Amino acid sequence: MATIEHSEIVHAPPERVFELLRRVEDFADYSDMIHAIDVLGDDRYRWHVRAVGMDWAFDVVVTEIEAPHTLAWESLDGVKNQGRYRLEPVQEGTRVSLSLTYEIGNRLMEKAVNKAARPMVGKVSRQILERVEARLNG
């Protein structure tokens, strides 16, 4: 499994940032790579993502909600992945840290994805947090 981490400061209090991050179905509004997120019920969602020239769909379930500090999920099918947002109050607002682990069964595809994944996840994470901050402060 590969792990990618990203951290950003959002200029808003943790409670307000968490409130938006908790609305998983809105993530499609925050990133150009996320085409849609379908609500399946019981904290389950189907993500539709366009990355490395391919369309990916996978179902996830939110596994941990500890407002306003932690939001975690794991995939139920498709690309095997787990992620966790940690929110920490800082003088400027909130430090939001993302940790994402994933595993792709096909070695050739995994090699290609690994090369593109770090910058791609960093870009998506930055987009999401920038758009969350714009929504909070706009």
C-alpha cells in the first residue's frame, strides 16, 4: 500500500471547516477531478473520479466521525483505499491534514498510478481545501 499525506491551513475555525468536510456529497463541487458523488445511505458514498486518463468509481463508507477533529473512510470496492482528515486548531485557523493509503492490484497499473498519485492527490486536496475556505469566507 502507498501512503500520501497533505496538509494545509484553512483560515476558519475547525468547527466550520469540519461542517463542510462532513458533507461528503459536496466534494464534487470542490475538485475538478471528482465528477460526482452518489449518496448510498448509512454513511456510504459512490465516488466517480477522473484520474490518470481513466474513469474510476468506488464505494466508500465513513468509518470515523469525531467532530470537529477527525473524519475517516475506507473503500468498500473498486480502488482499495483508506483516508483520514485530521483538523487541528492553529493561530491562523485550522490545519487540515489528509492521510490517504491505497492499493491497486495490477502491478503495471499500480506503477503508473504511483507516479501520478502524489501530485494528483496533492492537487485535489489543495483544490478541496481552497474551495472549502472560499465557501466559508465568501
